[in-house]
Amino acid sequence: MLYQAYVPGASNSTAKKKIVYLTLVTESDAEIMSAQGLAALRRERMMRLCQEAQAQGALLGYEDLVQLLLSSLSTLKRDLRLLRNQGQSVPLYRKRQRSLLPRQIGIEKRAEAESTP
């Protein structure tokens, strides 16, 4: 399957995408499904898709995995957390987090106000 994935290193405002080849179904999927169940199959596919995209110089994001695996965002985040807790690295595109600076400044000012007599 052809799919557009994020190119790592691009800023969020100019996030670039490139076309990658992804394998949605493999011969081993039926064995995994019968032996370990649907959740294990979903995690296996998630790892495979993310690794295939990374090998082609791109990364999949959460929204990509939601579309490709037909699962909810909360389910995918739970699966990612489980995989990471098992020591597996999941290459995934993440938008940069907001700066915590304004919040930190507010905390520092409040601490200063409380400490001055």
C-alpha cells in the first residue's frame, strides 16, 4: 500500500510528507491472531508499519495509525505504552510539545511572592 508519512526533522508548521510503501497484511498475521488474539495482532501491525516507514526515511503519526489500524487513539496510546514498557522502541512522529515556559514563570513568581515577607 502507498501512504504519505511525515519526514522527520521538519518543523511543525512546515511538516513535510513523503510516499512510503507499507504492508498492512502479512502471512503471519493469521497465526498471530489465532495464537495471541486481536490486541497482539494490532500491536504487531503497529510495529511493522512504523518500522517500514522509518526504513524509508519517514515516520507515521498517531492520526496515521488510527486510520491504518482502524482503532481509536486511546487504544493506540495504550498499545504504545505497553510496547515501550516491554522495552520495544516504536518510531513515531510526534508534534513538538508546547513550551512550558509561561507556566514555569508563573510558578516561580508565585514562589517568590510566598517567600517574601
